[in-house]
Amino acid sequence: MTTSPKLVEYDKLFKKKIKPVEKIYPTINYRPIIINISCLCVLALGIYILYKRKENKQINKLLYEKKVYDISKEILDNREE
């Protein structure tokens, strides 16, 4: 085996270059946040639609009852004549 003798200690003569520490920025995954916000918007829209439907149901019920009352009144008036 032939090994070359170490006559010079390079570590003592030449200092090793110190590499600057690189800052590692964390990557943020926005997908779950976007999905959650969109689901909340869909829920809010659904609740709004149900609320409007309930209001329209009550109004439609009153209109229907009025129409039925008018028709029954008309029938009774025509019967009397």
C-alpha cells in the first residue's frame, strides 16, 4: 500500500470556508383554508335560501287562503242568486 505522507496539515494552514446559513421559509398550503372558506360560503348561501323559502312559504300560504276564500265567497254568492 502506498499512502502519501501528510507533510502539511491543510486544516491548520487554510481555514475552511464557512457557508452562510440559508434561511428556510416554510411553505404554506392554502388549499385547506380555501376549501373551508368556500364551504362556509356554501353553508351561508344554503341558510339564506332556506330562510327566503320559509318567508315565501308563509306569503304563498296567505295568498292561497285568500284565493280560496274569494272563490268560496263567489260560489256562495252565485248560489244565492
